[in-house]
Amino acid sequence: MIRQAKGKTPRRPPPKKPSNSQKDPVGVYCRVRPLGEEDEECCIEVISNTTIQLHAPDGLKANRNGEFKETQYSFKKVFGIKTSQMELFEDVAKPLVEDLIHCKNGLLFTYGVTGSGKTYTMTGSPGQGGLLPRSLDMIFNSISPYQAKRYVFKPDDKNGMEVQNQIDALLDRQKRDSQTSVPKTPTARRFDPEFADMISPDEACKAGGVDEDSSYSVFVSYIEIYNNYIYDLLEETPFDPIKPKWNGAGTPLKNNTEFIPPQSKILREDQNHNMYVAGCTEVEVKSTEEAFEVFWRGQKKRRIANTQLNRESSRSHSVFIIKLAQAPLDADGDNVLQDKSQVNVSQLCLVDLAGSERTSRTRAEGSRLREAGNINQSLMTLRTCIEVLRENQMCGTNKMVPYRDSKVTHLFKNYFDGEGKVRMVVCVNPKADDYEETLLVMRFAEMTQEVEVARPVDRPICGFAAGRRQRNQAFKEELTRRLEERGGPLDGDSPTVLNQLLQSFPPLPPCEISGPNDDVTLPRLIEALEKRHKFRRMMVEEYNKTANMLKSVLQEQDSNLLSKENFIQEQRGRLGEKDKMIQNQKNEIDRLEKKSKMLEYKIDILQKTTNIYEEDKRSLQQELESREQRLQREMSEKRRMESRMQGIVTDAKLKWEKECERRVNAKQLEMQNKLWVKDEKLKQLKAIVTEGKSENREPQRPSREKDKVPAKRSASPSPVPTGPPVRPLHRRSHSAGGERWVDHKPNTNVDLDTVLQPNIPNSIKVNAPNEKALSKCDKYVLTHQEVASDGEIQTKLIKGEVFKTRGGGQSVQFTDIETLKQENPIASSRKRRSSESGPDGEPTEGSWTDVETRCSVAVEMRAGSNLGPGYQHHGYPKRRKP
């Protein structure tokens, strides 16, 4: 027995991609709700109709630069706090409703934190209807004259529609009317005042281009996604009043006879690879009021479930699905075509997402914390799918989009694959408490705008001639009129077609027979009748001929009309393609303009950053230069202090050398005196010993020079001097011979050839100061030349007094400056050259260029001199001869 190997399950073919390669970005809009209190802090500012600015509130940490970071975000359109519900509907939802009527799908969802106005935007309030009631009102205003009778279209529980014949539809209607729980007419219902009068008649709108040769039916369904489970809010579940119902916590529910927890539904894929909720209730509605009633029934059930299960409505996603089934009329234009393949089903999904906020801010615990985590997980999956789609489109990668990680993304994955338009309304609350959550919402919206969705393709249209409904209606009206005319009187005042035909026959001859032998009347009557019969046959033939000719003409006209309609349709298609091309170009221009604005904004930011960096660079350079100058001043001060300390050290060294020399000389003199005393004692002792021998001999001084002492010297040593004698300072008498000057004239001075020259009598003229000249004089003068502001050379006589120092040198203290200036009003101003010519004619640096150099050279006596506040310079002390 041969066992056949079990084959693998064949792989399901991938979803059909739309043939249209054109793509449109996801339309993202922003709506700003007004603040709750006027004095409340605001963190959002509307810059233009496409841009908002988000700035951090007070008390929030600053960025690394120490400034609050302000960010701008661009949208397709921004709606401020004064935007009405009608204006929002005109820009956001109205194009999606028009696409729904033209067999195209659409997805519209609101996104934002809790309390940002999502439910108000989607549902609205009495007198201020939101996107959902206005969409329903526009649909029924557009298709109301062309709606099919109830139960002509019937869902097949596989995300498709079937067309029933008139008998089955009539039986279903009778069955529905027989139920006492359902009123017969929508007008007999009493609607909830919360949803009554949401739209004023002045704001009613209608779509254009509705196909009159099709029949329409609207089906609605309402589901809720909570904790990643799908629940049908329109499901009518029977209840058992005896058996108690329990919740997940093990406690009996409130109002046991009124509420039964709904059963979760599953997602399935239809034959076209579109996702749908299996077993979801789809209710056929025929008016806006009836659709409101169905929506309110789901809302009521949702509120009861939230109350009984102790959960928040803001922690679940609600999805309201509007399905529009349309099928063409048959050739007669009377009934719907009994062909399922010709039924087109388009749907519009209106989604109110749960609030996107951090679990830490909700302050939830236990089950509330788990449900908040599940909601955040589903929103995070939505962000992840958007990120992967954006990366695949921008980087050319082929990563798998994780649609199946969440029920929300899995249900609407076909829209992102090109099955319809996707639009998102970002609702934001400008209060400062929602700043961080709003920042995350803005980043997600900015990323969503970069995702492109393939444009849906147009559905094929059946090949019947257009205008069937209108022609059928005209035919019925004409038939009714003719039947009424035929049923009227046949008198001369109102001749009919029958009277005209009878009058066109030949007249009958007299039919009276004069006798049995009358052979003229009957043959004449027979001849007249034969003529009439012949004329009748001719008329019938003519009528048939004319009818055939008219039929051929009508057929020809019908074919011409059909060809012209096809041509018009083709031209309309081309025109539509051109319009689409123009729209694509406009969208591309808008996108490029937005990109250009964004790049300009980035360039401005970079320019501002560059300017800030340049200013910092300049300030740092200035600080560096100031520090370099300060360092140079400190270095010069250090060198000056070093030279000063070196001079002080040198002076101290010379002072101690002289002191040591003085002490050595004093010690030598003391020792010589002691030695002389000893010698004198020895001589006296010798004289006593040799007194007898040389009684008459007088003592004599030793012959050596070091033993020579003054004639009168005591036996005791002389006192040791404590220091060198200091010559007392004195001034020369002015009356004795006048003051003497040291006239210092450098070699670099220019001979001015002036009549008046500075002449100092009784002076010693020198080119450079020296110790010898300063020791002989009391005064000092330096002749200095420099260029004045007018270009002339001016001479300055810098005067000072010469003092003797304790070390034996000389110092100069400047006391006065005398300025001599020369002016020549005729000749051009003579400018002093700052350099002199060398031997080869090349300019060389002058030896004396400024007062500071000359003065320093003039008063410099030795290196390391002590420079005091009076510019005192100490010369070399006079050295004594040994």
C-alpha cells in the first residue's frame, strides 16, 4: 500500500495591488480647542493656517543652551479655536463622502490626548454637529431620490452584498413590519434630544455627480475595541432574567435584567483580502434620523457597559462604519440588476481613538492600569506601523509592517495598502499641563504626513446606456397621458388619432336596396369595401414601413447617442486624468513649498546658530586678546620686577661687600694694635731684664712698617669703627658760581635752523649721560624732538634735578617739561622721518624714536637700578682705592 505524502497548505496569493502607481500623502489636520479658563497658561500658538508653534511652559527644564526650545509643526491645515464644525467638515470629511458615493473607501480618525476634543470633533453637540452626523446627512441628501427599497440589498456575512428579487425583498419587508418592536415609519420614532437638531437646514450639503442610473442603500455598524478585543455595540443579545450575570471580578452585575456583557468578535479576511469583523451587525438605514437612532443605540449600550464594568469610555476605540451599496439598474431602468458582480460596496470608517497619554499621569491602579497599558500598546503599534511604512517608502526597504500586533492596525491595514484615502485630525489642548503628551502627538503627526498611500482605482461601470431611469420615467408619463387621452370623448371638438384615421378612408356609398332586382347597390358597396380594404392594407404596409424606418432611425440614434456618451465618458475620463494630474502637480507643488519652507526655517535656525557661534567666537577672541595683553603686561611687570630685584640684590651685595671689607680692615687694625701692645710689653719686660746692661739706653720702635704706631697711643686698644663715614649731602651755593647743567642732546636730533635755539650757559653738553658729568652738575635737561599732530616738529626740554645717593652714585628726578613748537604758514608742513637712510640708501630704524626710549637711555646708569615713583636712577658708586 502506497501512502501518499501529505502536501503543504497552498500559500494564499498576496493582496491585489492597485494598478495606479500614483500616491497621495496621508492628510493630517490639526484642531486646537479653546482653553478651559482664560487665565490658564497656554503652550500652543497658531502661526498660520498650516503651522503651529509649541513652546515649553514656565517651570519646565531648559535645554542644554539654557533657553526654552520652541518647535514648529506643519500640517495640511490648522483649525484654530474659532473654527466652526461646518468649516472643519468642508475641508476634512466632505471629500471622503464624495469618494464614498463614487465607490471609493475612506478612513478618518481623530487622535490626541484625553480632553483634547476628539469626541466633540467626531460627534458634536446639539446645534453643532460633528463629522459623523454631517457625513450621514450629506450621504442621504445626495442619494435620497435613488435609494432602493428596503431589503433589496442584503449582507452576505462575508463583507459583501447580495441583490434580492422584488418578491424576497417584499417578504422581508412584511416580516419586519409585522414585528411590533419596530415602528413602520421612521417619522413615528422619537429621537433622543441629544442628537436632535444637530444640523441646521442652512448647513445641509449635497454631493455632485451622483449616478442616476444606479440604486443605493446605506448600512451602518458600530464596534468598540477595548483591551484589544472587538465588541459589537449594535448586537441584540437575548437575556435570561433568572440566570445571574457575573463580571470578570466574580461579582454580580448591576441591573441584571437589563445588561449582558457583549461577546468579542474576530477579524476575518474576505475574498478580496480586505479585513472585516465577522458576525458584526449591519443595519440598513433610510434616513439621517434613522442612522442617528442606530448610533445613539450603540452609544447607550456603550455607556451601560462602561457603567456596569466600571471602566472609562476614553480608554477604548470606537469605530462607526458606513457602507454604501450601489448597483446599476437593468436595461429597462425599472429594477436593480440581478448580478452580484455588478454590486459595488464602498465604506467610510469614522474612528475615535482612545486618549494617548502616559500611564503615570492617569494614576490608574490594578485593572485600570492594565487597560491603560493595552490602550497605549495599541497606539504604540499604530506608531510603529507608521514608522515602518515611512522607512520602507523613504529608504526603499521591504520590512514587514506589524499590522497583526493590534486589532486597530489589523482592521485598517487595507487602507494603508491602497484601498482608500486616509485622513487624520490631530486634536490638541493648548494648556500647559498637556505639553509633554502634546509634544509626542505632534511628533507622531509629523511622521504620519510623510507616509504615502496608493491612490484607489476607479471601479468599472456597466455597459448600459446612460439615462435609463430618466427615459423610463418619461415613458411612463407619456403612456399615462395617452391612456388618459384614449379614454376621453370622441367628438369634433376633441379629435383623436382614431377619428383622423377613420376620416382618411374612402366614403361608403348609399347602402339602401331599392328592390330584389337591384344589382347596382351591392356591387358598388362591395367595390367600396374592397377599396377600403386595399387602402387599409396600404396603410398597414406604410405604417409598418414607417415603423421599421423609425425603429432603424431610433436604433441609429440610440447607437449614435451611445457612442457619443461613450466618447463623452472617455473625454470625461481623460479630463479626470488631467484634473488628477493637475491635482497631483498642485499637491507636489504644495509639498515642495512645505519642504522649501521647512528648509528655509532650518536655514534660518542654522543662520541664527552660526551668528551665535560667531558672536561667541568674537567674544572669545576679544577675551583671548585681552588676556594676551594682560599676560604681556604681567610679563613686562615681571621683567621690570626682576630687573628691580636684581638691582636691589646688586646694591645689597655691594653694600655687604663694603661692610665686610670695613669689618676686615677694622679687625686687622685691632689685631695690629693688640700685637703692638704685646710687643710693647715684651719690650718693657726685656728692658727690665736688661736694665742693668743697658741702663742708659731708651726703648726704640720696631723698624717694620706694620709696627709703626702713632707717637701718642695708649696701652689700651682703640675703639672699632661701626661703619664707613658718610659724606654729608650739601648743595652748591648759587651765589658762588651758579647752577651747572648736563645738556643731553642725542645725535638723532634734527637741526631746525631756527633763529631761537635753546641755550643753557654753564652746562656740560653730552650725547649720552655718564657718571662723570652727573657728578659735576646739579641740573639735567634732555632735548627731545617729535612730530606734532599738524606734521611739524616740536622740541621738548625735559628737566630734572641731580641728587647724590647713599651708595655714592647719582640719581635724576624729572620736574618739568618745556615745549618749543615751530610753525611755517607758507611752506608745506615738514614731517619728521621715522627712519634714516643706511649706507645703501635703504631706510633703517632710527636710534631715537620716542620719549620713553630717550629718557630710559638718558637716565640709565647701570642695569638693575631702583626705579621709583620719581623716575630716580642710581648710578654706579665710586670705588675706593685699596
